[in-house]
Amino acid sequence: MSHRIAVIPGDGIGKEVMPEGLRALEAAAKRFGIDLSLEHFDFASCDYYAEHGQMLPDDWFEQLKGADAIFYGAVGWPETVPDHISLWGSLLQFRRRFDQYVNLRPCKLLPGVKSPLADRKPGDIDFYVVRENTEGEYSSVGGKMFEGTDREVVIQETVMTRTGVDRVLKYAYELAQSRPRKKLTSATKSNGIAITMPWWDERVKAMGVHYPEVSVDQFHIDILTANFVMHPDWFDVVVASNLFGDILSDLGPACTGTIGVAPSANINPDGHFPSLFEPVHGSAPDIAGKGIANPIGQVWSAAMMLEHLGHPKAGQAIVDAFEAVLAEGDKAVLTPDVGGHGTTEALGRAIAERIAG
Ligand code: ATP
Ligand code: MG
């Protein structure tokens, strides 16, 4: 069976790291005998916007819905298109229409990469953040009263549904269950936000009944962010609402050094729609065109995609390959953000050669 992959490079360094992501993907597919059919799309980019006045064609949903996964680069070119238009007109449409209700980010300190946290070594930081991606604090329920007067009142509601919360908790429990430590941490703020957050805690307990092997702890978001910095080794799988997950899924990768290596997945676990895999970083206009972007965020996203498609060994082979190249520390191969003077392509090729074995 062939997997249909929609390939969308997007903007800026997205176009530079994508070829290296594909190089790794194809090397792993070849080695493990996986049949991939790649379809390339130029939309969801600011170049497309310049030509068409919109980020996506009207029939984008029809064009993409049959894909098994979407492999994305980065979106945004603020010089020509404001970020809210480029982002809302592309990625956020995908997330919403394809019901990608899990945002998954590994936070792992890699060999040869320096953590901003003192004395941390690979192995000390190795956890996942699971963010609820469709509801919660990011609702548009609310409004303004007495606008522009001294009596102005502004309200924005948090909306949580049992279906929405239970499905992301189930995903997080399953992930924790599949890992050696089997540990789940839930982030809330039940002492201050007295309706939604205690209810989230209850749903965590209720779901836990089905996963007796998973040990669970719960932290308030304020002390949890402190512990990400002080004790990152405590965590295995961390699950949080949309807002808290947003914060944690930036903080976690930041603790592991360069943003250039961090991957992410927007997942529709039911498999009704394609999931989307992309590096955490943006289009990085400051280094775009220079050929020095680190391709590992894109390469690692390819590994997550293969795992999602049912090929965990192929995914692991990609991770092993870039860890080995990083550990080797050849400065002619590594990009500047990880201490070398190499290029995007040199690092991408070195990784692909390793994968090929
Ligand atoms: P977003 O638009 O997604 O919110 P952003 O525009 O705030 O992101 P990025 O585009 O990710 O930020 O860039 C942030 C900083 O990180 C920049 O200085 C950029 O050069 C650097 N950076 C981002 N990605 C990489 C990479 N792959 N390799 C090296 N440096 C990178
Ligand atoms: Mg940006």
C-alpha cells in the first residue's frame, strides 16, 4: 500500500529545509521498503498569495483530504503578508477542517546541542507535550460592552467539551502507556480558574481508570513552568489545554537548545483526515536565502510522520541518524546554530547517508 503525502514547503527557510526533510524521508522509505507517493503543492505560501490574493485555492480541502499525511515547511513572510493573514489563511484552516485536535511536540536534548539549562545532558530531557488544539481558551465566545468608555467590559469565554477534552486525554494516556516510564503530568490552574480547570482534573481522573499502569500527577501551570526549567527530568508526557499547552510547547523545546531541531505534529488520531507534520520554527526571514538553516526540525518531523503512518522503525532510524551526526560534531557539516559552519544541504546529506546505512 502506498502512502500519499502532500508536500507543502511554504515560505522562507521552509523551502530550504523541505528538500532535506524529503531526502531523509526517501532514504528511510527505501531502506525499509515503504512505498510513498509524494504530491507537491505551492499553495499555503506567501508567493501563492502574491499571485492569487489568497493563501489557498478554493478547493484546497478537496485536493488535500485524500492524503495520508501533510508534510509542511513553514509559513509567513511578514514583509509582504501580515502574519495573521498568512497563518489564518493556511495552517489554522488545516488544523480546523482536518480536526487535528492533538498538537504533539517532543522535547528532547540531543547530543552535541547545548541546553540553556546549566549542566543538562542528553537523557535528562526527554518528554512530550500534548496540547489540546481545537477548543478551550482559544474560543471566540465573548464580546465588549461600553466600548471606548471608562466602563468598558471585555469578556472572552473558555469553552471545554467532554468530547474535546476526553479525546485529547485519551491520546495522552495512550502515549504515556506506550513509553517505558508510563508517566503523565496534567497542567491546570484549579486554584485560580475555579470552573473549567477542576473539571479538567476530574476528566483526567476519570480517564485514568482505563490506564491503571500510568502514574499521574497534576501541577498548576505556574509551578509547572518553573519545574520545566528546574527539573525537566521529572517529565515523560505532559498534557494541557490549548493555552497552557501553547506555552509549554514553546518552553519545552526552548529548554533543549536551538529551535532549529524541534519538530511537531498536528494529529487527527481518528484517521478521518490527514495529520500534519512540520518543524516548530517559522520561516526565519533573517536567515532565509543563506542556506544555513538547520534542517533537523524538518527531518525529525518526517520521522514523526513515518511513525504515525505505522512505520516506527523507519522513524527511529531517522532519529538515530541525526543523533549520530550531531554526536560526531563535524563542524563542516553542522549548521551555525549547533556550532558548525556547514550548510542546510551538507547536514541534510550527512543525515540521509546515515539513514541509508
Ligand atoms: P513564527 O512565525 O512561526 O512564530 P518566528 O517568526 O517568531 O516564528 P522563526 O521564524 O522560527 O520565528 O525564527 C526565530 C529565530 O530562530 C530566528 O532568529 C531564526 O533565524 C532562528 N531559526 C528558526 N529556524 C531556524 C533553523 N531551522 N535553523 C537555524 N535558526 C533558525
Ligand atoms: Mg514568523
